[in-house]
Amino acid sequence: MKKKWELARDPIVRPLLCGAVITLSSTVFFQFSLQNFRISTSVMLLPVLLLTLNCENHPFPACACSGAMVLLFRAFSGILLNHTEAAEAFRVHIPAAAFYLFYGLLFPLLVPMRAPRIPRLGDVAGLTLCELASNLLEVGLDQLFSFSGFSLTILPSLVFIALLRGCGAGLLLALYCHYHSLLNRADHEERYQRLYLMKTHLKGELYFLAKDKARIEQTVKMSYQLHSQLSAIPEVPQSIRDMALQIACDIHDLKKDYIRIEQGFHEELGDSADDRVMEFSSVLNILEASTRRMLGDAPIRLRFHCDSDFVTVEHYALMSILRCLVTNAIESIQGTHGCGHGYVELIEYRRGDEYCFLVADNGPGIAPKYINSVFEMGFSTKFDPSTGSLYRGMGLPNVRLVAQELGGHVDVTSQPGLRTEFIVGIPAAILEVPQ
């Protein structure tokens, strides 16, 4: 079975959908002075549907389906509701069906557009001419079938109606394009935020890579020193000496792999001209939007506040720090309150020569005996009762590492069960970009 979106793209289904919409919208009309001539909203919708729903196909099949459906709908409505004779019911509405057929033939010839766009003067003129010619055909056929003469006195009225509906169709197209542009803008904004957060995460990992690379370098030196010292002792078996040398070589190869990974990250994440600086308020907005998407319907209240905005080149580092603290706060609340009731707040403010970033929550808090251990690598108070395992405890050490790289500090205070606060302070001279 085809999926719904696949059916909507089917070249057979599209004309049928167009015809169904036109038929339903044709029920909204008012009667013109001529007996069987209606002015309906369907004609204003028709070019919009031809350029959107049916844009990849020739307009004639969609117009033919519209004409056939309108004819059948109106004829059977007259038969069932007004008890009109079948032949008369069909005869009366054949001119309306002919309108749509002729419109489908003229549309590709008179209307310059082949895809939705803000209508230009030539587009409106083409829509008006298409409408006028089709109206003349409809009126002519109606008067022919009713054996009444065609009068040119109605021509000004038909011109006015054609111009009115042509402008109306142009307005609908403009509104559609504007709405579509807003949707695309929102979609692009969401994608940008996701890519920015991914880039932030990777740049945060680079801090650890740089730190581990330095440790590996020191370990390589110590391994070679150990091999040299063992080689100087005759009593040490050759196998032990060879093992020490092999360890040194393996660590050296590991260092080269780290360097290649780090270089690859830097090449892929290299700062482009458009992301070197950012206002902190924009960082906060991205973080808040992503956090709300992550929470979904979880009943956690968020409060994000920027007291003193500034432009910074360290927005990736700030995002890495604050995202980790906010995520930790949410996880602690959800782990304690089950359904996730609670609050998380993030407040930025200026204090002396530094910017401060406070992240607070009403989760379980941190016991006094653990308050000095939360920044140690591998330490964690998060326990998963379903698996019996602890979380790896890499977030807060990373927060402290990044903050220290920026010349800052991280302080924590906690009242278990009431409120926990992390305050990150970073010198303003490091964060601010001179204006």
C-alpha cells in the first residue's frame, strides 16, 4: 500500500485531488445577473492548485477533472434536491464544465509562471485574460443552449469579474508563497540550531582530546625512559626490555592517531567567517529552543534570562558548558521526581570584571560529602536502578576544564532536596569582543 505522501505525488491522484477541492470550493458563490452564471471562489483557487499541487504536470488533466466533477456534482445536486430532469440538469451545467476545460488549455499559454512565486504584473494579466476568455466561452455556451442571443452589454461586467478574480488569485498565490517562505525559514532555523549544537558538542570533545594528547605525549616519554633504564640493567631479561619498547611504540602510534583525529576535527569545524562571533542572547535562545524540544511534554519549568548581553567569540565553549549543566539539572529532576516535575533556571549577569552564569534546579541535590568530588573524572551520583550501573561522570569535569581554559572557575552549592546552584564565572576580557 502506498503511503499518503506517495499518493499525493501520484500524477493520477493529483488531478483528482485538485478536482475535489475545486468542486467543494465552487459551492461558495453568488449568482450573477445571468440565469446560470455563477461567481464562485473556486476559480481563484484553481491557479494556486495548478501551480502547487499539480505543478509538475500539465494543467489540462487537473482542469478536466475539475470540470467533470463540477458538472456531476451540480447535476446530481439539481436532480436530488430540486428534482430537475436529468437531461436538463446536465445541460444547464455543461457551460461551467467547458469553462474549466478551456481554462486548462489557455493557462500554460497565457500565464508565465510554471511554479509558485510572488505574482508579477504579467502573471496577473495572464490570469485575468485566462479568466475572461473562459467566462466568455461559458456565457456563450449557456446562451447558445438556452437559445438566447449573446449581448455585448455584459462584457464590461465580465471584464470586471475577470480582473477581480485574477487579482484575487494573485493575492492567494502571494499569501501561499509568503507562508511557504515562513515554513522554510523555520525549518532552516531548526536545522541550523541542530547543526550548531552538534558542532558545539564536537568542539567540547576537542578540549578532552587536547588534554589527553598532552598526557599521551608525557606517557610516551616515560615509556622510552623506562626502556632505556631497563636496558641498562643486565639482569633484566630481554623479553622485558622488548615489552617496554613495544609499549612505548604502541603509545606513540596512539598519539599519532589522536593527532590525526584532532586535525580532522579542526578541519571540519574550522571557524567560518559567519560563526566567529555571536551575541550571547542568541546562544541562550538556541539552548532554550533545543532544551524545550528535548523536554517535549515533560512538566519541567524553564527560565532562561540574559541580564547583560555581549558579543563573544567563545560561544561554542559557553554553549558546551551551559548545555551540560542544564542537561544535568533536567536529568537529576527526572530521576528524582519520576514524571519530571520541577524547575531549571539559567541566569546570566555581570559581576565585577567577569560574566557569571547561574544554573539552578530543585532536583535531589548533592550530599555534602560529595560536593568536593563532583568535578573529578569518572565520579557520578547518577545511579540507574534498572541496570545497576553508574553514569560515566564526564560532564562536570568537562565543564570545569572548559571554564579553566577560558580563565574562569566553577562553584557549586547545594541544599539537598531544595536547590542546587552551579555558578560559572569567566573574565569579561576573555569573552567580550571589542566593539
